Amino acid sequence: MRWDAQALIPPPPEAVPGGATPAFLPLAGLVRSVSTPEFAGITFHEVTAKSVLNKVVSGSRMPFEWTVNPYRGCSHACVYCFARKSHTYLDFDAGLDFDSQVVVKVNAAEVLRKELAKPSWGHHQVALGTNTDPYQRAEGRYQLMPGIISALADSGTPLSILTKGTLLARDIPLLKSVASQVPVGLGISLAMTDEALSEAVEPGTPGPRARLKLVSRLREAGLPCGVMAMPILPWLSDSDEALDDLFRSLASAGATGVTAGALYLKPGTREWFMQWIARHHPGLTGRYEELYGRGSYASKEYRSWLSGKIRYFKQRHGFSGSAGFSHRDLEDDPRGEEAQYPAGSLPAAGSGTAELPAGAIASGTINQGEQPTLF
């Protein structure tokens, strides 16, 4: 990516004490704000961070205690991204700003090395990609991940990475090397094989075929690679045909495991996603409003119905468990479909809700083409 055509965004002098190096926004540690023709419509705010290790809040169900996020905001622009509201903490909005105002922690690797060198560091697993994608397109320019990966491995710290970005392939040699030093978990986020749908809902990402090739490359390199098939979109990617093709493709690519689940619409994400539905699929607006009600989760009946289908297609294509990857995707319930519902929680046949054949979950069979009658 050419960066010499960059333009500095002129900020107000009063934004920084003394006015010596004015800042565009009141972002801590802001060095400069940059735009470039290669990223039309996107501004990068380069900041120097004081700390990059983030402690997961006490009581969280996440299977890791620490995270590192070198970027905030994401040019992948996924309309369903669960992290959108986090951008409002920087006085950006959760919609277009999340897609176009990207904060870059340019000193992430060096700060991380200092933090990991402290005697108090307990060498807990660190998860990368928990908020925004560490391999979004800007990583091709800033190249923050090699330094971060090396810092973690050199300190003896286990790590996991979740991404949609095929830029990860650049670091395969490094990952092979550090995997001999510390446990390394790798996960690719891919929940649909329909290229047109992917382009519509995640326009800044590499397409499904490219990500499937990445899974294969990781496996060929001898690295494990789980897949986070989240989110499954009601009425858009939850059909028998869509799920069958997804799990068949993941098995063919060599994925070591899959965790899948339904769309999760927390505040900030919900508003942006529903605007997209209204524009592109107006006939589904009322259905989504009924399915999600006032909450973030689809109805329990829908999730139970979908969970049964997921288990069936996973079994059909040889996936016996979850992704085999300790860094669970935050786009949905972190427990994944394997732990969402206790035995017997499906509604009884004929209840007027999401009807499944009697014993479908226990037997691993499900009627092809059956849809929840309520929706």
C-alpha cells in the first residue's frame, strides 16, 4: 500500500495544551490523523498508547483474562459487528465512524514488551481480535502484529488470534516459529459462503473463498485453525442449503473445529444493522423486530431451532465439537452453540413456537427445510 500520498487532517490548535502539536480529536496520545487515496473515506488516527494489555472484567464468561487490540474501529465495516458501541467511548458514533475512523496504536509492540517484562505478569493467555480485527487492511501498512506476536512469545505468553483478514498469511512463518515456544490458537471468522451476501454485510473483508483458502494454508503449514461461524443471520444465511454448504466447505478446507451461533444485536450494533435491513431487505424488518424484541438475543425458540440444525450439519460433515480454539468469538454468546441450552429446553412439538421433530437434538437428525413456524 502506498502511503506517500497521505494527507494530514488539519486539527484545531486548541485541542492540545500549548498548541504545539494540535490534535484533531481529544484522543489520548494522538500523534497525527492521516487519510490516503488507497483508503478512500477512511481516516487513521495514530496514537501512542500508555498501555495495551487489557484485563477482562471480573465475572466475564470469556475463556481468557487478557486482550490486546492494536486497532479501534475497523474498515471491514461488518454491519453486524458487536464492537460498534465501543467506538462511542472515543466520541465517535457506532455507525459510519466505526467503519471510517480507525485508531492505530503505533507503539503497541514496544509498550507490550514493557508490560510483559514486569515481575507481576503471570503469563496468562492473551487474546487478539476480541474487539476489532487485528488483520484489517491497515495492518498491511502499520505491521503491528509481528511485533506483538513476537513480544508475547518471547515472554512465554500463550496467545490466540481471531480474524477475517487474509493478511494473517503474511505471518504464517512467524506463527510456525512461535508455536514451538508457546501455545498458539488461530481462528478464522467465517459464517457464510454466499459471496454476494458477504459483500453486502461485511464489505471490507476478504470474501468467503479467500478465507477458506487461508484456513487451508494454515492447516498445510501444520497450524491448527478453528472457525467461528458467527453470526448466522436469520432468513439470510440459516437455510439448510446455506448451512450445509458452509460446513461442507469448512471441512474441505481442513478446519480443526467450528463454533456457530445466531446474530447478536447489542445496543449500537442493533440500530446500525436494522437500518441496513430496512434498506436492503425491507420485508424482513418486522420479522427481525419480532424475533429480537427489545433485547440483544434472538428468541430462545429460534436459537434452540438453529442450535439443532447446527449440530446436525456439524455431525454430517465430521465436526464433533466446537472450534477447538480457546478464543471464543464475541459476536454471540461466548458459550457457543454447544452450551447455550440445557437438555430438554426445546419447546414441545405443537407448542406453536419453533417446532422441531421430536428427539431431533438427541438423535442428531432434523427434517430438511423445516423452519420455525412462529417466524
